[in-house]
Amino acid sequence: MAFAYTKNGNPISFGNKNASFGTYTNSGGDTGGAIYTGLQKTEFMIITPTAAVSADQAACTTTLPASDPITIVTTDGSDGQWMAIGY
């Protein structure tokens, strides 16, 4: 299995900003992948590993603000949650 993600529901509104969120899984020697947020522009990305202790933090490598896809890098075997904020 490689990098995979889910988007949980439709974007939600916060005033004049929208947010979308979901989960990601990563295994099989893969170290990240692309997330399609569903936003026109992602301005901010929160990536949180689900492990209680993680030796390496996941990171967004796409320069924001940007349109989809948004690329993240993770350690092999790292799963977690993501949230994108934009419009």
C-alpha cells in the first residue's frame, strides 16, 4: 500500500474562509503524497500524526497559498489527520 487520503465531507465555512479535513495513511516505503483539498486555494495546512510519539513530523512541501494538489511528506508508516484552510 502507498500514500492514501480521505476527505471527510464538504468544506465548512469560517466567516470568509473555508476548511476541509480528513485523514492520511502511508506505508509500503512511501514517504508522502498529494492531497486534493477541494478548496480553490489552500492558504494554511495543519498535519497531525496519530502516533503518540513521532520521530519525524509530517510537513507540507507545497508553497502556500496554492491550488490542489497539496503535497505532504511523512515518514513511512505514518498515519494522521489533515486540515486545510483557504477559500
